[in-house]
Amino acid sequence: MKDTLITKIIDNIADIRREVSRFKEKKAKIGFVPTMGALHIGHESLIKQAKKECDIVIVSIFVNSIQFGPAEDFDKYPRQLESDREICSKLGVEIIFAPAQEEMYPHSGNSLEESFTMVVPPLTYQDKLCGKSRKDHFNGVATVVLKLFNIVTPDNAYFGKKDAQQLLIIKKMLKDLNLPVQIVDCPAIREPDGLACSSRNKYLTEESRKKALSISKALKKAEELHNSGLSSVSSIISRSGELLHPDLEIEYFEAYNADTLMPVEKMGENVLVAIAVKIDGIRLIDNLII
Ligand code: AMP
């Protein structure tokens, strides 16, 4: 019988650094997939891409407290390390880095800004879309990603386009802070019915899930309207928004330049059409680049 790899779980910084330097001595190319766990086929696609391009793949699983607001679902966020390990083993991931909270934020008992150096992405990348309602969210994301990059020191890091604003902010941080990591963008993966995969989907009831399908339908409609020649962004957004289920609490349904996040009035190349909604208290995001 063929031996199956069991992914090793490392929970502290000293041990992961030791493993990484051993790989580096052998000149192995290291691929890194940062996640918050509750792995689904979206995460799997990132891991598969990393396996194709790298000798060693490290997946981090860390529910990053500092990217959640006080009224958000940090405590409720799904944690399922053992089943995540099974997925990683099946995909041939060498290491899961799953640090404890104290390992990553030993000083976080006090106010974060007072006790901790944070990465603050530029305002123009943060003052819209998810950044508008999730104050400090992207400071938390950029800070943890920089810490993870400094700990894991990967050659390549894999991120999903499902979180388009996050991906742009990470690329901007890399450029501005001269980090020697190659970012690989991976396509957003959807369920067969069109719903974008998310760790939060498991909280949807059958009824809420049906309502949620209107999100990808509205995005598709925006694409169709563009393809049929309509160029006014506001007309495209309002006409495709009609497809959204009336029970959805729409946080935003907007379009920006997909590279700079600057506002756009007319469709052109590379427009990010993005949406965030709450359905029965569960927040979902999705987007298309048109
Ligand atoms: P998360 O665990 O939600 O923080 O996501 C970890 C990584 O997986 C991020 O780079 C996400 O963009 C990516 N990801 C999450 N959902 C999807 C999806 N449906 N398709 C592709 N990538 C995804």
C-alpha cells in the first residue's frame, strides 16, 4: 500500500523557523497558503496551485483576532483543525502552521495600537468596500500577513481573488515594504450552484442559501449588461441589483478600478464589481472582474 503523508502540525514560531531553514538548506522552493481554516474547495484550489509550483507547501491556520471588529464573529468562526489536517494530508501539504493566539500576539491584552506595531495600508485602499464597515480590518489583515511572511519566509504565497480588496492591499504592502515574496492570484471558486465558497457558508440555512444565490446571479447580470454594450456603471449596478433577493441586507454593491480601487463611471478594462451582503446575520462577499 502506498504511504499517505500525514501533514505535520506546528504550533510555535521557533519550530516552524527550524523546519523552514532545513528546507532552505536543501534549496527547496516554499509555497505558502495563509488561511483561517475551515478549509473548503476554494482553499484547496490555492493549495493545489502551490503544490504544482513549489517543492514544499505550508498552510497556516490562524483565526486572526485583530482583523475582527468587536461586534463580529471571531468567537463563532469555525475551528476544525483535525478535518483541515485530513484535507491537507490528502493534498500533500507538508506542514500546517497553526500558532496559538499568545504566540502571535503576546501583548494583545492591552489596546492593540498601544502595545503593538501595526501595518496600516493606504487610506484609498481601505476607505471603501469592506474597509468602510470593517474599521481596522485591513490593518489586522496586513499585519498578520506580514508577520506570517516574516515567520515562514516563503518564495511564493497564494491568495484568492474572492477577497479582491485584501489581495490588492497585500500586493501594495509587498511593493511598498519591499518584501521578497511572489504573490500568486488564484481564481474565486464557486459551488456548482454559483455561490462563492466561504467558510461562513456552513451557517446558511437552506432558505438563506437560496437567497444567497441571487448574489452571483446579480454579478453575472452585470457582466451580461456590460457584454451587451451598456457602459454606465451606475446603470449596470442598478439594473443587476434588481436581481438581489429583497431579504438581503446590502452593505455595498459597487464598482471600482480593479488595480487601483479608484472610482469608475464607465466600464472599461478591469473593473471590479463587488458586493457584500448580510443574510440572516451572516456576512457574505463576492465579486467579478469584468
Ligand atoms: P480565509 O480562510 O477565508 O481567510 O481565506 C484564506 C485564503 O483563501 C484567502 O487568500 C482567500 O482569498 C482564499 N479563498 C477563500 N475563499 C475562496 C474561494 N471561494 N475561492 C478562492 N479562494 C478563496
